[in-house]
Amino acid sequence: MDKTYTIIYNGCEGKAVFTVDTEKFTAEIAKQTLEFFTWDYDSDADPIAEVMKKYGMAAIKEATFGNWNTQGVISQFDNKEGFYPIDGTCGVKLINVEGYEFYDEDIELSISPTH
């Protein structure tokens, strides 16, 4: 069964949308992925949902800091240790990703004398 997972970072500053074929990318595979990285996660929650949060954050980071579009992020995951490809071959497909942008007006600067 296919499910769509939408991960939103900080009130829509960043966003990633995945489809997951839960017959290919099972809860057991998700749990193994979570344990590979020893991530902090809710062990009582659905492991696929928990791992998709991690995939979403990784995709948003790639889009933001690498300035990649969706296809570029998919390609970058081919080289990420511990992650399954997100091109759909293993049951996880990145549909869309939007990195967040930094704005000059959001930067705070403080200056103090050096002693």
C-alpha cells in the first residue's frame, strides 16, 4: 500500500513529500534504518513515520545547503550511507523537496568590545 508522507520544517520553512510503498519499505526495514544511525526517535510510534521524519530532514538539508532541486536531492541520496535510495526502487520516492532560505533581515548581529 502506498502512503504519502509530508514533512514540514519549522512552520513551512522547508518541506519534503515522499510516497512510501509499505510492501517494499516495511516497518522492519524502517526500524533497522533507525537503529543503524542510533537516532533519537519515538520507539512506540510507527517506525516508517519516524524514519520518514529523518529522511525528510536529510532531504531538506540537502536542498538547502546544496541548493539542489528534487532530482538533485534524489541523486545525492545515492551516496548517503545508511539511507535507501529515494528514487522509488526500494519503496521510498521523493516527490518534492523545498529547502529553506536565509534572509538578511532575519540575521541578528551583536558587537562587543574584545578585552
